[in-house]
Amino acid sequence: MRQPKLTDYILLTVLALIWASAFFNIKIATYSFGPITIAFLRVFFGALPVLLLCYFKKIKVEAFSKDWHWFAMIGFINLVAPFFLIAYGVKSVQSNLAAILMSSTVLSSTVLGHFYTKNERFDLTRTIGVLIGFSGIIYLFSDNLLITENNFISALLNSFRSNLLCCWRITHIKDK
């Protein structure tokens, strides 16, 4: 593994800013569009550059093969459903709360990966990382400013939804 350079840190910062601003932009979009439209537009505008790249690089897109229904199901579960549910959840909670709740998905998948895969076992570094991550989420929720009585159920459903999708993916990976 090579040592990270300044360019790597800059690209990581840009990626974090883009990812974090997505929730803010989705919140703004929910005032004008419904969750289905937002999910469609995210998938459509995300697919355009990928398809253009495949066309110009002459890469065969396997989704247009005889097994297209499997690719459609994977695309629906991994893209359409989460994008729809994120847009639906952001309608009823603050965008910064949605970003915090989505961060729990990565931590949950790390914990579940230990139990459902053979090569993702916990070691000291991962354990410390997960504990720091969960303590950061708890710290962000500790002031009780983001979650109120009005949006508590939506916040819980948003968090559980992302974790359930993660669990479903991991269990199907384990079965194969």
C-alpha cells in the first residue's frame, strides 16, 4: 500500500463535502419533488456518465444480457430503494440528522460483517474504530437538539431502514 499524498487528502475532502451536501440538497428538492422523482433523477443522472464512459471505452454492459432481471433487482435494492427511502426520510427530519443516521450504516455493517463473513473479523483497530464511530454518533445525539418528539419515529425508522438493507445484503452474500 502506498503512502497517501496531499492530493489523496484533498480528493477525500472533496468527496466528503459532496456526500454530506447530498442530504442538504435532497432536503431542498423535497420541497419541489416527491421521493420517487428524486430517486429517479439521482439514478438517471448517475447512470448517464457511467453509460457514456462504457460507450466510449467500449465496455460491454452486462445488464443488457439475458440475466437482466438480476441486474435490475440489484439496482433496485442498492440504488432505487435507498434513494427513495432517503428522500422520504429527509422530508420528515432535518438533513443533518439524516446524514448522521446514515453514518450508522457503515458502523453497523462493520459489526455485522464480523458475524456473517470469514475475512472481516474484528481486531483491535476495528474495535477501536467502531467504538469511536458509535461514540461520535451518540455525542451528536446527546444534546437532543436534532431529535424531537415530532420526528423521533421518523429518525428511528430512517436508521433502522438503512441497517435492515445492510443486513439483507450481508445475509444474501453469506448464502452464496
